Amino acid sequence: MRSFQILSTLAFLAVLVHANGTPSYQGPLLVQPGLSSTKCMTAASNTNGAAVTVQPCTGSDSQKWTFTGGNVKVFGTKCLDVTNGVNANGVKLQIWTCGSGNPNQKWYYNVFAYTLSWVNSNKCVDLTDGNLATGNKIQIWQCYGGSPNQVWNTGYMFNALPQKSEIGQTGTNACGTTSSQSSQCQTAWFNGVDDFCLWGPPTPGQTVGDTERIEVAWCSKSGRGTRTFPSGTLKGVHFVKTPDYVQVTGVGDFTKINTKQGDAGGELDPHGADGNGNPIGGLVFGNSFSPNLQYHEWTSFISDKEFCFRACVGRNAARNCEHIYDVMGCYWNMPANYNAGVFESCKGDNNLPMGIYGTSTWYQGVSPTPPAHPAASSSQCSTLPTITVTPARRKRDESGLVKMVAVPSPL
């Protein structure tokens, strides 16, 4: 009971923090346009009046932004600033020495819409013309709900992760390179049929619903500081890469990663009811669309017998990785191949978004429940005889598919 009370208190504190308009993630952060997490908001130099542009993410000091007291700081003493305080569409952003109470430097980050708005202005930080070209200057524009140009994700470089990324986190993101079956690592990787992680309870015999906030990473590759799948865990795995997401589905015995026998399972995603993830602090990275890319939109289900995991990119990432259908399970949310005895990697088309039927959106709990969409077509499939835990070193062909190598006994 005491541990539950502690977690509840930390979750309440997280809500208070987010009410102040700061991101869920803590510390110096990358600020990335929703259209592409390969680009980062960047200060041109550490001087007053320096332009703010989009540049390839490198993790340099010019890309490390700290949200505090309504300011968005870079280089320690400079703040994101509206040039001359002009409240007009198209005004470009700059940095300027932080001033106490300076209204040109007051910002509010919405942890549910992922927008950064200039306080009391009805203006939002906007990717000018939706242009991801290196050097494009970032502007303010009238806030439009749902505009992809006004979505700004926050996150980290894969090689500069904090010990804990969110308030209330029980595990860690700085996981090291030594795999352990008692690891509390909450950083997952998602690269292919033989290189992926699932979220599972930290101790045996627990239901997913009771542990969704504290689950840890269990993986098919060693060397990332996570737990690894015990022998006999995976009975069938199906990986597909589409233009907008990667997805892995399958069956197995997930009591071996501590899920309670008979558990119908639950849903995990980066957007819990308080703005923190399920699990709190759960981060997902992968190489399918760009090396070491952080996936800001992902959704996963797991029970004692089946699993599905999708990570999305691009302007429709949130819609393709919707997380509101949490009781509908894998087969409805991610129609795909779940056959046992097959381990395959394919290219595929995008599935229709979950819950979208023509121009209508179905919401969980509304009767009648519509059928699942048919599984999208796939091709260029390669197979493995089975999957075993091996060190985390991957080679991929030009299409991004896994190069298959025969391996011994199954997981």
C-alpha cells in the first residue's frame, strides 16, 4: 500500500508540473517538429538576436532547451523570444538574454496537444510553411488545433539519456550495456523481427493493468542494459515496415516475462492520463526510418499469450498510433498476422487508422462496436527459422529490412 501511495503522490506532482505548461520529460530537451524527429529546434549562436531554425539533430548545446518558470532556455541564460514582441503571424523567433517577467519570453507547453504557445497571444510556435529544410526559421502563427506545423515533440538523443525522464518513474533510461533479468531499464528498441522489445511487469505473476506505470523493457537483443526474453517466450513474430510506421505482432508465453497467467492484458503508450507515459518514463528508439530515432508516438498491447507493438512517424503519427482504444486488444487495433511458428519480416502498406471509418470516428464504448479493419497487404517477406537472444549489432539492407541469419534454438 505504501508504494502505491508514493506512486499516487508522484503522479499528482506530475499533474501539477504539467499544469504549469512544461513537458512531461525532464531536464534539457530536444524540441522536434512533429513532421520529423530527425530535425531539432536550434539556436544559430549564443548571442542576442540569434535566429531559431530547424537543423539536423546532433544534441549540441544549441539544441538543448530547458523549460522552467514559463521560459524556454538555451545556453543557460538565453530564452526563446518573440522578435520585438510583435504579435503577428509570421514573426520569426530569436533568442535573447532572459529577463524577469519579460512577456516576449513566456511560453506554455501543452502535454496533450504537443503545442508551444506564446502566453496571452493566441499564437503558437509554427514550422514555417511546414518546411523541414535545414535552416528554415521558426515563426509564430495563430494557433490552429491539429495543425501538424504546430506540433513540437520533446525528447533526447539516444546516447545522452537521463537516469529518469519523467516524474514518478520507478526505473531508469540510462540503462548501460549489461543485460540483467533484474534490470529496471525503461528504454525499448524496435528495429526488426529479431530486434525488438516488449513491456512486461518487473516481478512475476502481475497483471498488465496493475503494472502499466512501472513496466520494464524485455528484449531480443542483449547489450542495451535491458532484460532479455527467456527461452520459450516467443512462438511467432511478424514484423512489417510501412511508409509511416513499424509494427511487430505475435504470440508466445508471456508468463516468462512476468505477465500473470490468464491475464487478458492491457495497453501501453507514451501518453498516460496525467501526460506521463505507461510506463512512466518509457522511451522507444529505432533505426528503421533514421538511425537512433526516438519514436514519440507508439502503442502496444500485451497479454499472457499475444502482443502487438506499433511505432509511428510523420504528420499522421498520432492517428496511426492512436491509444484511446485500450480495451479493444491487438486484433482490433493492429490487424495483422499472429500465426504461431512463423518468424517473418515484410514491407507493407499502412493499415487504416484504428477507429476511423470513412468520415466517421468510432469511440470506445459506443454501441455497436464496428469490426476491425482488414489487415493491409504486405510483400517482400523474409523468414527466420526462429529467434534467439544475440548481441545488439544489426546490419540492414537498403530497403531497411532485416538481413536474415539462421540461428539456433527458439525463445
